[in-house]
Amino acid sequence: MELFDRIFIEPLSYAFMQRALFAALLVGTISSVVGCYIIVRRLALLGDAIAHAVLPGVAIAWLAGFPFFWGAVGTGVLTALGIGFITRRSKVKEDTAMGVMFTTAFALGLLLLSSDAMRRKAQEGAVHVDLFHILFGNVLGVSNNDLLTIFIAGVLVLITIGLLYKELLLHSFDPTMAAAIGLPTGLLHYLMMLLLSLTIVASLQTVGVVLAVAMLIIPGATAFLLTHRLPTMMLTAALVGITASIIGLYLSFHANLSSGASIVLVAGLLFIVAFFLAPHHGVLARAWQRRRHQHLTQMQDILKKIYELTERKAETTAAVIAQALSQPMTHTRHGLRTLVRRGWVQLSRENKNLEMTSQGREEALKLIRSHRLWERYLADEAALPLETVHAEAHRLEHVQPAEIAEQLERQLGHPVRDPHGDPIPTSEGRISVDPGQPLEAWPLKTPAMIAHIEDEPEEILSALLARGLAPGQSVLVLAHTENQIHLQVDGRVQAIPTHWAKAISVVAAR
Amino acid sequence: MSQAAIEIENLSVSYGANRVLRNVTVKIEPGRMVGIFGPNGAGKSTLLKATLGLVPRDGGRIKLFSQSVSAARRRVAYIPQRESVDWDFPVLVEDVVLMGRYAHLGWLHRPARADRERAAQALDQVEMTPLAKRQIGQLSGGQQQRVFLARALSQDADIYMLDEPFIGVDAATEQKIFEILRALKNKGKLVLVVNHDLSTARHFDSLVLLNGQLVAYGTVDEVFKPDLLQRAYRGRLTLLQEADRLIALR
């Protein structure tokens, strides 16, 4: 508590620090809110241009002896108009026009500030010219007068934005419709330029000409990463702007650093944090989602493999599963742990086999159903070659929600088999189709129909398909030789290696 | 004869030294669905924009329901081309639809409950209610187009102008859009659709064929003819006569 007092409360015993805090809060709020419009309308560069262009206005006001505020707003708006004029009346593009206008205006400002007339004014004590403070801000030197100016400018800007929220929103989002329903888009654009100039002039004291654009853009950009609606974006931006202003101000007080630079740097850090940590869109969130998806895919593959091995009455130890999926044991164990935690798989009491619970079986069937429906869809509707549908369906079954499987099934007219001839489980998880027998074990000269061809390994599948052996094809087993099976297919005799025939299951031909 | 919804007389428009539309004269009655067709650069979108006074014209007169454009413009709902919209804009689906009501709200007036209800109803009509709270960029192309149609519907206009509404849109949405547009037409509204895909021509009652000048305006049967199409597309079409149907390939 004592530390808190020393860091945050004690400095406020200085009047200049009170004024500085108030000014920083005001500027942090206004700049951030106006900045949101600047960002969504992609006018960031224009903000920077206007900030530089206020310099000659300040100089002229000092020379002529009127409040610098009006001089600054004047040259700011004039520059914005000039940029628009050049862009409309020549083939010079807007970014180039900005570059020409603001550097010229800035140079004029520097020239006037370094002139003899200015020097005489300074000697008379009429003005206090400190170029460093104009360029980089000096929030610790804000006077009561400055504070009043900032306050009035801020209230004006915020009220205008509040009253014209609807018009400015439409004009920013869809300028064509805004014009179509008769909004004065030109007027709204110039109003925006005026608000922008007012905001920049208000922020001169805290961050200065060079960094003014930072307070416009950085809080808004941070909020843009975090929100989906303009009003929430403005609120979030204001919070970021205020936080950066407070932390930056105290930093500059305690460490005796440039106030403008401190505030901007804190805002920049907040942006970087949001960039990495933003939910949904942040870099970390995306990496996390990718990892989760990978893990999910692995886990689902393991579950399917256990189902498959169980159906074949094979062993289902972790080692067998890992080998069948040709993946490292560590991955398999990791996936199995999640499956056990979810109560889908349990370790058998008698041996090292992993058994599916009834819930696990249900989940496995859902996956198989989704996979086979996708295969059917890709083969029939998307007309993909049969040997490629497995890989594509494998990808889709993991990313598409279960409702899509239902829709697919309806769309496809409730198919019972996938294109490889495998039965598609119903949504209740029932399999009602005869799975067939291995071709190897089929009696000689008995008409058979291919019910199913294993989709892996892919080379064997494509080799069989190339010979016209596809699900639904009628075949007759003629003879077995040492390592070949002789078949009659469409009246022609073919011999295929016995190990290929392992991939084929047949049923009695109808 | 009913009062014309749009009357265009001798309209000419240029972009710089480039003349896009030359002396277009056309008079369109309400209660129909009109397709505006022509090759790239024929001035299709420009015709819509000029009709709303969004681009300066070199000459010509335009009347909407016998009134000046500025007096009647709120009775026109306009759906821009997809590519002209910034889909990252922080705005929710329901906010976009509500914008249709802005046409009837004066300065400083906030949308009232009745406006929100009308917007919700329009969103329901295009079957996008479940997505009301999504940011507009999270939707698919077809869904985005439906949302913009809902915005136009909520405006309760008398003329609906759509600029290339079927680009990047799925078949189901295309059907839905045509269904809603036909319902509007049956209520006596005028629907104008700029389109480059001639295969949709049969969905319309009337066609406007443009190639800088007006090539033809009339019913589909009057306009969808080889000589007129070739004149509009400057001979770059392949036309197939199949039974009683004419098919145009580009």
C-alpha cells in the first residue's frame, strides 16, 4: 500500500502532475475514439499528414498573436482539403498527394519557427518557443489554459461523434449506400477531417506532432483485434488509450523520460500483447486451436483403429495401435489418455488390451459414419477419383460437425454403403449390411459380387480399380495358384497377387 | 399505362475522357424484374449509379416516379458489388440490416423499436436470423449477400437495385434471392439487377442490353435474340440454338 502511495499518489501532490494526468486521460480517450473511425476508413496516413501540417498553424498563431489552437486546426484542415483537391484534379494518387502536402507544410512550419520574427517574439517574452516540445510533446508542462482548450476540443469531438453515430457508421461502412439515400457524404468527410484536426491539436501537448498519429492509431488497432462492433471497439480503444496514458505518464515522471515517448511505447506494447493473446484471432489462440485440432484428429483416429481391431477380434494393445497407425508410441499414449479420461476407452482387466466402452463405440461409429458419408459424397457428387476420396474424407470427418453428416445423408438419399463398399452406420449407430467374406476364402466357380475393397494401402486400391475391380463388380474365382488368384471379370480372365486379394471382400452375387 | 418508375432521357456519363454511357433513353414501369446485361465496361453499374445521382452526368434527365432523383432517392434500395465492401469492418449482421432503416430516419434520430423489429423480420425472411450476432466477415459469400438483401428489404423501398448480386454466391442462395425478388415484383416493386451471366436471363421479365449505348430494352423474348446479343457483345458470344431455347456462351 505504501509503495502504491509512493508511486501513484505522491506525484499528484504536484499541481503540474495533476494537470498532466487530466490532460493525458482526456487525450487518451478522444484520440482513441476518433482513431477508430480513422482505422476503419483507412485514413491512418492522413492522420499523420494532418499532425505534421499543424506546425505552420502554430507558428503563424504565435507570430500573429492569436491562440495557437485555431492556427493549428486551420492549417490541419487546409492540408486535408489540399490533399483532396490534388487527388481529384490531377492523376497524382492520394498517398503521393499526402506526402507532398504534409512535408511542405511541415517545412513551412520549421521555417517560420526559425525566422527572425519568431526570435524577436521570443526575446520580447511574448511566446515561449520550444521546438522539442511541439514535436515530441511535454505533458508535464501543460498549463491550466492548455487544459481548458483540450477539454473543450474533446467535449466537442465526443458530442459530435455521439450525435452523428448513425451517419458516420453508414458513411464509413458503405459510402455508396450513404450517398444513395441522400446523406451529404462530402460534408461528412470534411466534418471527419475537422474532428481529426481538433483531436490532433488536443494531443499536441501530450505526445507532440510526430507521435500524435500513434495515439490515434495504436489504441484503435489494439481494439480492432479484440472486438466485432464499432461501439465496443471505441470503448476498448478508449480503455487502451487511458491505460497507456496513465502508465506512460508515471513512467516518464519517475524515470525522468520523455512523456510522449513513454505513453506511445506503452500503447505499442499493449498492441503487441493483443496481437499475440487476442482470443480467436490472436497468434497464440490460432496456434492453440491448431494444436487442439491435431490432438483431436489423433485421438479420433485411435478410437477408430480400436473399433476396427476389435471388429477383427485382433489385439488392441497400445503397441499394436501405434503400429497400425504408424505413429510414435508417445502420440498414441497421449491420445489414449484423453480417450480414457472421456470414458470412451478402458484398459481390460485380464490383459493389456484397450476396450471401447459403449459410449466409445457410439463415438467411433459416428466418426465412421461421417467418414463414409463424405467418401460417398466426394465420389458421387464431387466426382473425385476413388483412390483419393479416403484422404479427403479423412480430413473432412475431423473438421465438419455431426449435423453436416445428417444433411449429407439426406442430400445423398440415405446411401447404405460407401464407395469402397463399406456399410455406412445409421445415425443410431447400427450397421445393417452384410460385410462379406474375404475373396481368398470364397468357393471356386461360385458367382460373387465385390462388396468392399480396403481403402488402404492406396497403391493396391488403385491397382485393383485400374483392373476394373470395384465394389459392385461381379467376379468368379477360377483357381488359386502359389501366389496368385485367377478371376473371371466381365468375361475376361485376370490373375492378381494373393496379397492384393486380401483387400477384397465379396458377397454372393444376386 | 401505369406511371413509370424510372425515366431516363439522353443520359451520358464520362469518367475523365472516357465516355461510359452515351445518350441512353429508357423508361421502365414498376412491377417487373429487369436484368441489365452487357459486356465488361458496358456501363451497367454506371447506369445504376447515375440513376441515383452517385456519379456526375454529362447530360440527360432522370425522373424517379415523375420526381427528381433527390426527392425520390429514399424509395430506392441499393445493394453494392461485393468487392466494394470492407468485410473486416467491425459491424454485426444485425447492425448491417438495421442500416436499411436509416433511409427513413432523420438526422439525430436513433432507430426505434419498430425499426429493429422490421430489420429482424427482414433478416428472418432471408433465413439468417441465427447469424444475427456474427461479425459480417465471418459469413460465407452467399450469407453476406443474403444479409445485404435483408438490408434492402428493411428499407421498404419501391425500387431495388442489385449490382452483380450472384458473384461468389452458392446455388441455394441464388435461388433464394430470385424467390425474394419475384415476391417484391409481385407486390408491384421494380427490381433492377446488373448481371454478367447470361444464363440467368430467363429469370427476368425484361432485359436491358447495354454496350455504352442502349442496344435494346424489352421483354426477354423480344431482346434475347442472336442479332441483338451479338450487337451488345460485339460478336464475342457463341450462341447455340437448342430446340426452342437460345443458349449464349462467352
